[in-house]
Amino acid sequence: MNIRKKGLIILLIMVLFIFMGSASAANTTKKVSVNDKKFVNVTIPFTQNNGQIADKNVKYSANTFIGSVYVENNGIIYRLSKDKKSWIVSENFNGANHVAVSGLDSSKTKVNYYIGKNSKDWKKNVSTYNQVLYTNLYTGVNLHLKAHGKNIEKIYVITRNGSPNSIWVNVSGSTGLKVNKNGELEILNGSSALKLTKPFAYQMINGKRVVVPVSYVLNGTSYGYKTGAYNKKYRLFIDPLLSSTYLGGNSYDGINAIAVDKDGDVYVTGYTGSNDFPASGTYNNGAPTNEWDVFVSKFNSDLSTLEQSTYIGGSYSDQAYGIALDNSGRSGCNVFVTGVTYSHDYPMTNGAWTVPWDTGAGDVFITKLNNNLGLNTSTFFGGNRSDIAKGILIDASNNIYITGQTFSYNGTDPKGASVTGYPVRYSGFGEPTNAYTYVGNGDVFVSKLNNDLTYFTSGVVFGGEGTSYANAIAVDQQNYIYITGATNASDFPAIPLANTYPKNPSLVNNKGDYDAFVVKLSCQYLENIESAALLGGSAKDVGNGIAVDPVGRVYVVGGTWSTDFQPIVSQQASNNRGQEDAFVTILDKELQSVQYSIYLGGNSNDVANGVVVSGLGPNFGVVGTTNSTNFAGVTSSPAYNGNEDVFFSVLKNPNTSQQTLDTSIIGGANADYGNCAAMTGSGQVYVAGNTWSNDYPTTIGAYNNFAHDDLGYTKDAYVTEIDNFVDTEPPIVTKTDPLKNAINVPLNKVITLVFNEPIKEGANFADITLNSNTDQIAADIRITGNSLIVVPMEKLFKGVTYTLNLPDDAIEDLAGNAASSYTTNFTTIPAAQVKSTDPVKNAVNVALNKSIKVVFSESIKAGANFSGITLSTVNGHVAIKTPTISGNSLNIVPLANLISGTTYTLNIPNDAIEDLTSNPAASYTTSFTTVPPLQVTSSDPVNNAINVPVTKVIKIIFNKPIYSGSAYSQITLKDSSNTNIAITKSISGNVLTITKSSGTFAGGLYTLTLPVNSVVDVNNTSLVSGYTTKFTVDAVPPKIVSTTPTNSATKVSTKQQLTITFSKPVDSVNMNLVTIKSTSGTVIKLTPSISKDGKTLTLTLPTGTYAKSTKYVVTFQSKSIIDRSGNYMAAPYSFSFTTTS
């Protein structure tokens, strides 16, 4: 059998069993806690062999802490490791039936293999299963296999026609078998051993488990089972566990980078050098090599499921150092990994940007995977010498940036051959150029590619005459790029296009062996170095991790051997207490000012490798490695476990009096390294790296924590989850006293705001204000626990609304999360209030000599604004006497009578009135309208009337009762020649009656004039401007203009009605003055009828008919007709007609 070295599942196992220390802390402190309650007995899936394992006899494989497990049709093979040497143990089923093992219970996990350039050899979405099943392995006996974190579980199921005595398993690869005093089976190999737990047998009878005695029996290198009596009507289960504390594989496996998406899924990448590393089924017949391949694994948010696992590589070593997610980590994001490849056949996809393979000294690779870790795009590129990428980021536009170190250069090699440097392209110039690459002993590169990896957008190389290298890269919200690393170049950065340097000399001068650097680049054209800073002292200083918070603060962490590291900026003492200390530095976004900088460590070597920032900052967490026994800030976890340990430190409120440092130490007896960290939006932190310890913290429920082998010769990858290291939720107000918008609040009230957690003063605490409508109120403001207490230091006033205003970041929780602004209002008990007014508010018909009275709810006195009391109309203020107060009444007296028909407004401003204890009354306004002026409402005849009768009596109607005024005698009626007409006047109530003294009116226009003061109301108020009305009298008499029948008509019907048409409407006809006679003297009586318009008179025979052939004469005397104006027809009129024969 060939056992191939590649694999990934160890990550899942390490997640399951390397985790975690103590439980959660109280809400108020939110200390770092390592979760120890997850992943107990988690199932490891078996991977189906789809050709990734050359030996076709292998049907399934799985990988646990005990090593790799290979399942064949007639046996099981275990591969264990020590010191890069494998121990292979096989179990074969003696006397078994020929069966085909099958997968059972499909697992969600899928595995990909991208090895070499030939895509035909790639294996995608290889299926996995939670169990494999041997059906009828022996007659009536089935065997289920389950893989767990530290054990392989074999469950024999013996049916009615089966027997446990038929089960015999031959073991090869062992020096012997032994049943120890605990009943466990030991498979021996020198000083090492595998153990099978004491077997456990039972039956399920009527829903209850009935235990059956069972033990191992040995026969040379074979073992079987001996059981006591059992009920053969029911199935019998025999369940031994194979367990060991072997971790990972037989070489070096490690995690270098980690990322978390918006859903909380965790992605890790690094390298594996194990010839049996758990990429589910890597297995070949060749000898193991010491080369590395890249792995990428994806876990769900609680690390209970390995969702995808992929490894990538070529014929030689490949190692990933960076991982990033595009689309801001949203669902379905793609995964990018970068690092170094020494393989000429590293996977490369069509269309990807690249440069030809040169020397094999090491090239940068970038690989794009989809969210299921399937290969999307992959490429590698570099120059004539070693190039290695150490960091990767993706900006908001999904552009890809990588950084690292290049030793490649332009020119000729020692043999005179032309060589090419690391690729540089400035998109601003539109074409490649090498004009600005610098040849040193290793330089920093930064490269920008598009998301599809098809175009090299921009790039820059810089350093100096010495050695420079970059370790990490970050981006701010304006898409400026920040990198950190180390340089010993005195002319760093050696870029002609660098256009901005720090003004602070302490940030630019190289002072020692290596200094940590921070460089800010323009994202559009990477050649634009916006600013640069050097951090360090007289010894070596290296920047390993960098992050930028939303405010723009730049966080840099690393390691320093300098005892004079500069600058140190902290309110707490900080000094190098060992050989190497971690350092933490916060700079402003322009790299011009160090806001915070400390040593972090203990009495030995300490180095920080990664940093994560909480929310808006400035709270942050640092991951790294320490072998100090007294690392700073350790409170709850062991201070030291042996050799190197992982540390995770949380710093809150840096450089303030509330600064806190809380550190957790995680590890085992051997070396454990903290390489990287990632954080979710909720503050969940994952740290990852590698461990040499076989006692790295395991979960509750692991079968055996005793190390049967020594992991000190190899290292493995781990991922550890840290629960909510930073509280990212701001405090919120849950209660106010008095309630928001409360009324009738006592004047001695202490205001209390209760928050949902303990609080402290924020940056804007001094800006908290208590205000009235006009003034800020002095107050004693303090914090007690989770309450803000506000005690007014000056008197509150009645009836005043007060506003308590907390600006943003006036309050913070203990984790430094700033509370949002908050405002609450309340109104104190009322001051003197207006109870009534006289006249009432909005009264009408108010007397012109009215005095105003305002009655309050209590006794009052004049306030500061008493003189501001005004009475006004739309035309301005009205003169009043000085207001007076009597008890609870305010009296206002105008200096003169009010004007009729006018609206008056009384305005009492704030603090014009006070109660007797000097509490000002609120402003008050009331209005009233005086009685309306004397007005004519109608006249008869109406103004400009025509056809007024000559006998007309004139009436003028007013809006109120009237009386004769001083000008009553001056009322005149004039005709059109302006001649006064003698009239008689009388008044009755609101009616003025005027008649012509004698006779009737002659025809023509008449004008009636009532001067001012001719009539007055009861208040002696006259018409404002007098009154005039006109009318025209009609004196034209009516005339007959036509008749039917016409005059002298003949042959008139004996039934003919007579119709007379007038020149104007008539009112009546006097039939006593109208005659109709025949020539014989006979008088005919007719019945008159006047039309509605008055212009037609119809005369009808009441009975009978006119005589035939008779002439009739109709006569109207002069006063027989009167028109509607009283005018009589002036002259008589007659006409005749002759009836028919």
C-alpha cells in the first residue's frame, strides 16, 4: 500500500479536542473565556475512495487523533506516527464472508483535491459518510464503524442466527496482544500501544438496555469475544472503542491564517507535511516525503461540522500564509489564499495572470476558491529569485492585494544571463515597468490584482539597501492600504515616488538592527506612499500583524528585543521584562502620531502575531506566543504550561485610567504557537496555529488524555474558539426616573438613568447637560454601577420643562463601547396657572369700557418681566395703566375706551407673574373682540333701486338698536337737482323710517344721506363714515300700445277675447272706468286678467257671445289703468271692432 501524505480532516479533530479551557464570565466583566463545552464525541466522516488513494482495495478512509484509518472489504488498517515514522496496524476478519463494505449516513462534509496542473487528476466534492457498514460480515453478524475525535468505534450487531463466537480478528503489525487488568486489549509495539476499551455488550429488551457480560479472548495474534448468557430472541450489541492520543500525522502541520464570514463560518489555511494528514483518504504506495501542501478548511460557526476541506499543491513544497474573503464575507463569498510555492506544477487555471516559471526558488501563488472550496482560479508568479506572499486583503470593491518579500531583481546573474525582477505594474502608466524596483537583500512588495486574477492591476517593490520584508496587510474604510513588517535599511522606504513622510522624526529614523515599519499606500496607484513610520529601538523589532478600525486608528503588533523601544505611550508603566517582548502600538490614520504603545509580555520570550479590533475600537485582542511564566494580565487561566504557549490578550480602553488587560494562556507541556486570529461581528474570536503538545487542552468527554506517544517531534494544526472576548454592544438606557415626558415632577427631584450594564464615563461625559427652556442648569453628574445620577445644583422652577441630554460617547460600558446619544424630558409641578379671565378667552361683543381681569390658581406677585405685560391689536400696543395685583388676580385697565369691532390680545410673558415663593408662571395669552360698530344692514328701497313707487316710505335697518344722534337733524333727502325734499323721520328699535312730508315723489333720482352721529347705538357709537343710499322714482304713465282685435277690425269672432298691450307693466285695472258698448247701446261686462309681467290685459266674456254683425266700441278712461309705480294712464283710449255675420 502507498500512503500519500496529503490530508485535512485533522483540523476538525483538532477543533474538537484541542479546545478549550474555562467557561463564561459575568456580563459585567466579559473576560476572555475559552469554550470547553463543545465537540464532545463528534463524528469524523469516512471519505469514499474515488481514486485519490492509489490502492483500490481501500474503499473508505478517515482520520482521527489516533491517525488515519483505511477500510477495506476484509479489514481495517490504522496508520499511526512517531518521529516521522509510521506504525501500521491491520485488523483482518478471520473466517468472514466475502462482503462489500458500504457507506452509511451521508455526511455534509465534502473534500477536494487539487494536486498538480493536470485537472484530470483533480478530485472534487468527494463524498463522506458518518458510518461504514459490513453487512453479514459473519453469518448473522453486521459491523458498523464510526470514527470519533480520539477513537474508532466498532459496533457488532449479532442477530438471532448469529453468534459472537464467530468473530475473530487477526492483528498484524504488532509485537503482541495483551488484556490488561482493566479488561482493555492492548495492541503492543515496543513501548507504545493501542488500546481497545473493555468491551461492552448489551441487548435492548422491551425498551430497556440489558447488559450482557463480555470480555476479550486471545489466540496468538487474534482476538475474539466471550459473552455470558443472553436472550437470543433479541439482537446483541458488542461495542469496543479503539483509542489513542496520537495527534495529527507524522510530520508538520500548521495554520497560518484564519478568516470568518458574516454567517460565522470559519476558514483556515496553512500547510501540511504529513504523509497521512487527514484530507480524508490520502493514501499511496510510495515512500512519504517531507514536502508541504496547502490546505483550506471550512467549519460551521460552532466548529461542530467540517463543511468543506481542500488541499492544493504540486510536486514540491507549497505553503499558505494568508486568507481573505471577498464580498465583505457575505453569504456565498469566495475564498482567496496566498503564500509561496516551490512547485512548477502548482495548479494554474486558464486565463489567470502569470509570468513564466523561472528558477523554482519560490514564487507567490494566489488561489481563488468558491464558497464550497472548489477551485475557481489559481496562478503563481514571481521573479528570478525567492518571492513569498505573507498577507492578503480584499477591499470593498473586491480588488485583491497581497504583500510579502521578494529577493528577485532585474539585471544579470553571476553567469551573465539576463534575469527578471518581481513584476511591477503601475496602472497610472498603463504598462509594465521596472524603473522603480529596488535591488536589495530582500524588499517589500505589494501587488494588486482584479477579483478574477486575470489582471495584474498595480504593484510596487520598495525597501532599501538592507533587508526589508512585509508580514501583514490591512485596509481602511477609504481603501488606503497599510502594511507592516521589518527593515534594517537606513534609507527605508527607497521609493522615488514616496510623497509624504511623517513629521515626527522619531517615526522615521532607523535606530537599530531591524525596525518594525508601517507604510500607508494609495489603493489606486500603489506607488503613492502616503506616509511611513518606523517603530523600534536599538535591537530587533518586527511588525507581524496590523488592523485598522473604522475610525482610522492603525493597530500594529509584533515582537521587539529592544529595551528602549520607542515610542512607549501609556498611562501604565511598560517595559521589556524578557528577551523578546510583544509590542502593541496604535497610530493615527496618517501615521503621524502614536496614540498608544506598550510592551506586552513577561519574563521570557513573547511575540504578538495577530490583532483583532472590536467594533469601532479602541478595544482589541492580540494573539501570539509566549514562554514567560508571568505574562501580563493573566487572571483566570494557567500562567504557564511549559515551553511556548499561546496567549490571547484583550486590551480595553487603552491609555485611559480605565485601561484593562486580560490574558488567557492556552497550551500543553510542549510548544504551542498562536499564529493568527479572526473575529466575528458579535465578538466571537477564533485563534489558530500549531502545537507540539499531546496534552494541548482537550474537551470534556475525550476517551483518554494520556499520551501513548510523544508529539514533541511533530506539530499539528489547531483552531481554538474564544467566546466573546470583547463586548461589542453599546450600553442602552432601560429606565429613567422621572419617566420620559413626565409631568408634575417635584422640584427636588434627582434624575436617574439606568443602563442595561455597568457603565463608565465616556469621552464626552463632560458634555452631558441639563437644560431648561432658556438656561443650562448646574448639576452634579456621577455614575454608580449601571446608573447615571444627575443632581441639580440649583433650584428647579415650577412648570418648567427640563431636558437631560447625553451626547454620543458620553457613556461607555466597561468594554469601552460608546452609548448613543440619549435625551429625556420632564416637566416640574405647575407654577401659578391662569384659572379664568374676564372677558373670557375669545369673547366677543366686549364693552368698549371693559377692564381685563386674569385670575390665577394661587396668590401671585409681580415677576421679573412684569413690565412686559401688553395689550395690543394688529396695529400695535394699546396704552394701559400699570397692571395691578390683588390676591390671585391681575387687573389691566386701558387708558381709553376700546375701539369697537377690534380684537385685543393680552400677553403675559414668562416670569411676568410669580407665585409667592418666586416660581415664575408660564407665559399666557388671551384674546377678545369688542362690540361691533354701528352698521346699516339693509335699506328699503335698496341702494340704487329703480322704479320706486312715488308713494314709497323709506326704511334704513341697522345691526343694533339706534338712537338719534347729534346730527340727526342733518339727515337729508335730495332729488336729482340737489333740492332738499321735506321729510319726516322716526326711529323704532333698529329701524329708521323716512317719509315724504307731503304728496308723492316725482319721477327721478333721489339721494338719502345719514351723516356721522346722525344716529348712534346705546354706547353713543355712530356710523364710522355716515351712510348714503340712492333710488329712482318712476313717474311715467303707462300707455296702450296695441289691441287684439285691432282698431276697426271686422269679422271678429263672436267669442273673441280682447287683449290690450301696455308700454310698461301695469299693476291694476279699474273696470268701472272701462266700457264696451254696441252701436245699439248695449253694454257688455267683461272679466279682466293681467299677465304676470304686467304688460298684457285680457278681457273675457264671462258668458255668452258677442252679437253677430255688430260693431262694438271699447273705451279706457284716463285713470282706468295704474302701473306698478303708481302712475295712472294719462289719456283715454278707445278702439272698435265688428263681429262676423
